[in-house]
Amino acid sequence: MDTGFYHEPVLLKDVIDSLCINKKGIYVDGTVGGAGHAQAILQDTKGFLIGIDRDEEALSIAAQKLARFGSRKILVKGNFADLSDILTKLNIEKVDAVLLDLGVSSHQLDAAERGFSFSKEAPLDMRMDRCQRLTAYEIVNSFSQRELERIIRDYGEERMAVRIARTITQTRKSSPVETTVELAAIVAGAMPPPLRRQQIHPATRTFQAIRIAVNNELDNVKKAIEAGIAALKVGGRMGIISFHSLEDRLVKNEFRNAQKSCVCPPDVPVCVCNKEVKLRVVTRKAIMPQQEEINLNPRARSARLRVAERV
């Protein structure tokens, strides 16, 4: 079936193996997207899958691809940060595994009208959920220079954040910044000449930062981890695939914090926090794709999978 929506699932075998997808259980794919991971989960088990996505188009295609599994799946339009509410509405108390793939799908990147990429001219959009009001256009044209600088620095880890924010605000005084190509040119123009000649496009980090801000991605990941931990059965596992250092660091730190038994300051002689150990980190180091997978799917090269188990 040629649905027109595609997204090569990354680290597929590692996901299935590390999440122990081998029994009749209840599984959550919090970013069902093109249903690549979801199909593998349902093929390898007799279990039930809850697929969640903010993107209506993704859900429509996932419904087609998963139709053969009948009532063994249910698809929900929603934000994985709201996992607890979603499971409550479905009368599901505990699940066996939760998977989050934090990447933008190949379809979303290549569909010019979504505005995620600067390789094709498109309106400044970048919304995962096209029903939400905030767009990249509003951030670029309405946020203050200081707010833009913070977003580009904190979410893009961009050293030139001050120069880029200043150039954007100066440029938009004469006319709004309308398209992805315009914004990419403005960012490139703000860079010192040596940085324009680097291997990655000079606008890459700025586009990442604005996309994260539009979709409130980091806060949503933190909420999803907390909700996922609460939803897991003892022995159940959570796997999260990230694609840049900011996300990966957040996931690593959240997993480590949930594994700690005490977070009292070092100078406190006796533990008073009574913190509960919630997870056991399974992956001491993130699982990365093999070269063979990268050759077949170059977009997998930056993928990192971390897994933890409920205790």
C-alpha cells in the first residue's frame, strides 16, 4: 500500500529486544507516526497496542497500516505528555512497555508545507499538531530579541544565538519573515564566514530550536517520562529514541534520577527525602545504530535509544 506517508523505524530490532516485546501484554507507542515500530510490536506478540500521535495525518496512515490487526490496537490523537489521562479514559491501569520515538518523521521533513525543513520553501509552521495556534511564524516575527536568543541558545545549543536573534529582529522590522528559505538565509547571513562553510547547514540548530519551542518538546518529554513510569507494571520497560544531545541528556538524567534512592543534599547526615526508587536503567550507554542501518537510512545516524525498567 502506497500511503504517501513514510518513516523508516530506527533501531527496530533493538527496540523489540530491549523492551522484551515477546508476550501477550499491553504496549504504548507514544509517537506512532508511520507505524513502523507499532507494526513490529503487533507482529511479534498477541498483545494490545495503544498508538498515540499529535499529527492527524500520521494517525490516519497508521490506521491503514495497522488495520490488519483489528481490535488489538487503538489509536488516539493526543500528546504523549497526557499519557496518564489517555490511559484513564481507556480504563487501562498498567502497561508492559512504553516507547517514544522523538524524531520528526521523514514524511514531515519532506512535506514542504509543514515547514520543518529549510531545504524546500514553505511557510514557517513546524507544528506537530496542526490544530494548535502557536507556529514558527509567530515565534520568529513576534517574540522579543531576548526570547529568540534564549530559544536558539538553550534549545539549539547555538553559539551564535545573540547574533542570529539580533539579525532576525532587525530584518523583520522592514517586513515579516514568511518562509523557511527566508529564515535559513537570515541565519546564514548572521554567521561569521568560517561557520557558513561547515558540514552542516548554518541554520540547522536554529530550526531545531524553533521546532522544539513551537511544540514544547522538552517539557512534554519530561511529563511523558513521569507518566510512563507511573503507568508501567513492575518489570515493564520504557524505551526512548532521541536524535540530538539536548533530548538524549534529558532522557539520561530523568532515568538516572528515577533510579536514585536519595536526593538529599550531601551535608544531610540522614535521608529525609524518602524518595522511592522507580527505575533500573538497562542501557548504561545509549544504543546506537550500526553502520549497516545508517547506510540504508542516513537519518538514523544520530539516533540514541535508552531503556529503563520499572522496579
